[in-house]
Amino acid sequence: MNTLNANEIANLSLSRRDFLRGLAAGTFVLATGLRPASAEETRYGAEAMSGGLRDDPRIFLSIEDDGTVSLLCHRAEMGQGVRTSWAMVVADELEADLARVKVLQAPGDEARFGNQNTDGSRSMRHHFQALRRIGAAARRMLEEEAAARWGVPVAEVRATQHEVVHAASERRIGFGALARDAALRPVPAADTLVLKTPDQFRYIGRGDIGLVDNDDITTGRAMYGIDARIEGMVHAVIARPPVYGGTLRRYDASRALQVPGVLKVVPIEETPIPSAFQPLGGLAVIADTTYAAIEGRARLDIEWDDGPNAGYDSESYREALAGAANRPGKVVRNNGDVDAALAGAARRVEATYYIPHVAHAPMEPPSATARVTDELCEVWSSVQNPEAIRSDLSKRFALPLDKVVVHALLLGGGFGRKSKPDFASEAAILSRAMDGRPVKLTFTREDDLQHGYLHTVSVARLEAGLDAQGRPQAWLHRTVAPTIQSIFVPNAQESGAFELAMGAVDMPFAIPNVRVENPPAQAHTRIGWFRSVSNIPHAFAIQSFAAELAAAAGRDPKDYLLELLGPDRLIDPASVSDHWLYGEDPQRYAFDTARLRGVIERAAQEAGWGRSLPTGHGLGIAAHRSFVSYAAVVVEVAVDTEGRLTVPRVDIAFDCGAVINPDRVRAQLEGAVIQGVSLATVGEITFKAGRVEQSNFHNYEVTRIDAAPRQIHTHLVTPSGFDAPLGGVGEPGLPPVAPALTNAIFAATGKRIRRLPIRNQLA
């Protein structure tokens, strides 16, 4: 494990002063241009996010005298390869040699960098064009400087492969030699920039480019949040209330303080429900080592008041959700007359589907190191949303925002957990309790599973009315789940528009009568966004039900799914009650059923849909649009006579628009397949007496290598051109996996799986 002192770690994130100092030292530092929208203009995409969008090269780029290009990346790197992909785009438009580009991690500062919350599969979707403008503007400034030195029109020179060349005189000059004076030139207006055409790209779209930080990662030099080492720091763990909303009634710390190395036991005030991103409270043990802190915690004598959620029980709650799904709820989409169509149907089909709570369980549990004085608060951590930490700590300690510094380090997995910075607040609270001494707060795996934010538990009830030819004329969907809003709003019991627009109200089937309802559900634990969020339960229910309708109609599931889509068309989001659309412009991101059809057909073709299979094998198919991208999955399963399940092959076809970094897109899809299989087969958090029953990977299982798909084939369906808006990548591969898997099980065994995880349901 690496050890760095405070100054070394601070250098991993450049401050504003550091970058401006580079200008005086002869570094080319290309500055800010967030183009304001009028008060009447509706903002979408990045410009609608907190902090907005920045595309000025002086914020993000510097070129040293030796020609080394430094790029500041202000999104979190957690394995998705954002640093590499951003470097590819900027290097391409800059005409820089990618081998001479180094990527530095920006500290938390939304006022300077724009929005920094790495979630929602937005890092490339929101920034591709801005990154291109950054590179193109810097290229133009270098060309203008070279032309001025040579006394020739700028139209006669061009940047190419880290030099500016004047072809007529065969003169050339490197970027480093131009940087000092080019920095003094004004940044060209965005509408004057000439961006490359796709045929001129040298890096964008290539699938053979390795990670820019791969060497550091593979040799152990890379710094993750849990690697932080600050001179003089101490270590802490916390005994938190075992039930959400519980409080500390009484404690005796005498035995804990007898453990060698234990320095102090500190009570942390509980946050009333709803707790948002605030600490749960409890009792912290601070020690010379994490081991001593854990040993001290084990010897605490604590009595808890379990509070209002003491009776939370997963099995009885599942029954309560199912009961709610059987009753009418708030109507959130209504097209036609569902009741009349159901009454006149030749056949009615109904089914209920269940998905439990699941945990993020990143391989690197939450950890943060903090140092808090009267003048400054510093945090070193793996975080997806550094501004959330800065804002909280600024208010908590009454410090100006610029006196709260967040050094964002690499994430060993996130999946949404590390955008909720309760762990960073805890570390800062404990540093203040230690009179400014740095404190490293660590979540054990048990802490991570039992005191995190969970993906919501859910029940979906679907009913359809078929005509004599087996075509659906009516569709009723009741979706019931505790909402993410429950951590922010007291007594929130109905899903938010953003949750409903993740597959429920935006269901694209060409059915004349559709009603979607949302009965209420009370949350009894912390609900937080998880990779793909509500798309997971909605895709599982809808794509499973589509296969059940195909069986009822005596049709091939793939052919029936394509018929459900109806004619190729662009669906106006408003017509299906989607008023959110991932925050994107509905004119640019209408639901294109032809693209969903395209991935279904591609996945089926590549998987050999309809081929002869051995006994006990089956193929299943599912498709879903989320994060404005389109994914389809075909799973082949094998179920032996004793009910043992294996997955010989998975094919996933994916359309996110133009592909910037194919290697990383494929990696994200492969990861989505593995995680989707894991959630479908073994992933489950359960509660008894308000407490999480799982504690580590022995009883919160994740898919091991022996249960992983033997083969995963990724197929990128890429429209021509780079002018169309990009879709997301990190999340949309996950939702179709579980229904494709369970549909394949039905094809192999005739058994329907409507409750996840599958576990021993095949025995």
C-alpha cells in the first residue's frame, strides 16, 4: 500500500494558484467561458446541472516548455476510463501526440470547473463537444502564434502531431516553443472554431488505446481514497445505529479505551429522518491504527433505541408491497381506456415481479481522510461528487467554500454509493474532535453493507388484455417501491418523476390503451441511487412480461417483442408522460424505436437466435432504453437435472450513438453483464427487526468466476457521424440482463422466475 505525505497527496490535485503560477513560469495555460443562457431559455444537459458547463481551455489545459500537455479531468475515475477518453478527445482536436498528454485530477470546485457529479452516465455525453472545443481553441491559438512569428496568414499554417507546420516554407515549430506566447492570445469564440471531421480523427473511435493511468494502476502506484496517508493522522471506525433512525441510548467505553492504541471515543450526533447525506450518528473509536480502532469498537458496551423502523422485516414488507400493487395508485400515465379494453379482451394475462434491496458493495469500501482547523478543511477521498462534500462541510464548520478543499482520488468502484458523502463528513467531524489532527475514517465491509444506501426494493404488477390474435390492446402497470426522495423529503411515499421515467411511463410498446400507476410505499432504510437506478426493476418486470405475453400468444419471444414496438417512430417524451428524460432536450433525444429494434435484431443475429440447443439449454432476450442509449441482451443458459444454472454465453448489442472509446464501452458492457447476472442470481439484502441480515460476502454474495458467463460478446451498433447527440454508457447495459436471463430459464425449463434473486428456485 502506498504512503504519501500531505504535500505529495495535495499535488495529485492542482489548485487554482498552481495553474495560474504555471502561466508566469512559461507554461501555456489556455480561461473561462460558460456561455450564459437567457432567463427565458430552458437549459438541458450539462448546462442544466449545478455548476453548469465549462469549455474554456485555460481552465483545463496547460502545455509546458518541453511540449508536455497536461489535462485536468474534473470527473471521477472509477474504472470507466474517463481520464483516457477525455485525453483522446482533447488530443485529437488539439493535434497533440497522446503519448505526451498527462491527465491530472481536478480538485472539487464547481465554480471553476462546472458540474463535477460523476453519475447518470453523463461524463462523455455532456462533455464531448466541450472537450472538442477546448482542444480546437488551443490548437487555433498555437496556429495564430506560429503564423505571427513567421509573418504568414494563419490560413497557411496548421497544427499536426504536436507541431505547427507551414507547408510552403517547410518550417515547423513544436507546441512547447509556442506555448509561452500563445497563452497571451485571446481564446477564439466557440462559433469560429473549426472542428475536425470524423475522417480526420486519430484517436477518437479507436479501440486499441490503453488507459493513460494503466501503468500506475497495475504497478500499485495509483492512489485510491483508502490509500491516503497524511502525516500525523490517526484512524477511526464508527459503531452506528443498527436500525435506520435509531439513537444512542447509553454507552460504556471503558473496555474500549483499554485496547492498546485506542486514543479516544467520540459520540457523533444522529441525524433525524430524512437524513439525506448526513452521518447516521453513533460512537466513533479513534486509534493509532485501524486494527486497534476495530478492536476497541468490538468492546464498546452500547444500548440503542431502535426508533421507528425497528419492525422492518423484508418478508412482511414484500407482502405489503404486493398488496399495494393490487390496489389502484396514483395514475402517472394514461393513454386510451384501459378498463374498457381489459373488459373486452379475448384473454387477460397478469403477473407480479419482485426485486429486493441490493447493496453497491464496491471493492473499495467508503473511506475518507480529513483535517479540519479553524481556517481550513481538507478531505482526501474517493468521491463521485466532491461539491456535495464541500457544501456540507462549509456549512457544518462555518467556513467559506474556498476554504474547503476536496482532493479527489481514484475510486475502487462506486456505482453511486460514493456520491453520497456521509463518510467524508464523519471523518471531518472526528478531525475537529481531535483538535485538527488528521483522521482517516474507514468503513469495514460490514459497515458498508449494513450502514450504506440501498437500491430500492420493488414490486411490479402488470396486466394485459390480448385480442383473438394475441396482440395486446390494454396494458396496466403498477410500480411500487420506496423512493429515493425519502432520504430528502419527510414521509415521501410516491416515486419521483425521474424514477418513473426510467422505464415505466416511457414504455415504448405500440399498445392503444396504457395506464401506469404508482401506489405509495414507505421507506424504512436509506434508499440511494444505484447503477441504472429504477431501470432495473422496470426492465425486469416489463421485459419478463413481454415474454410471458409471447408465450400466451404462442409466439416467438423475439418476434413478439419486435411486434410490440410497432412501426419505427420517434416518440415525443411528453406523449408518454416523461417530463424528465434524464435532463436532456426532448427535441434531440426523442425515443427512437428503430434504434431499439436495431439492437434487438443485432443481438439476436449474433447469438444465433432460433438455433438448435441441447436439452436443458435455452435462449432469452430482453431490451431496454435508458440513459438515452439502447441495449439488447440475449442470454444462453443451461440448467441441469439438479437445477444447477450456468451461463454459456451472453450477447449484448448496444447503441449509444457515436463511440468515442470502444475499448472502454466494451469493458462497461462486460461489467454490466457480470453485475446483472450477479444481481439476478444471488444479490439480496434482507432485514429482520430493522437490521440488515447480511454482513460480508459470505452471505451477501456476488458472482464468482465459476458462475460468470463463459463468453460475453459485445456488439456496438454505431450510427454514422458524430453530430448526433451521444447516449450514456456506464449504466444502460445493466437493465436487460436479468430479464434476458430469466426468459432463457423459461425457454430451458418451462419455469417462470418472477422473484429475484433466483438462488435455489430451480432445484
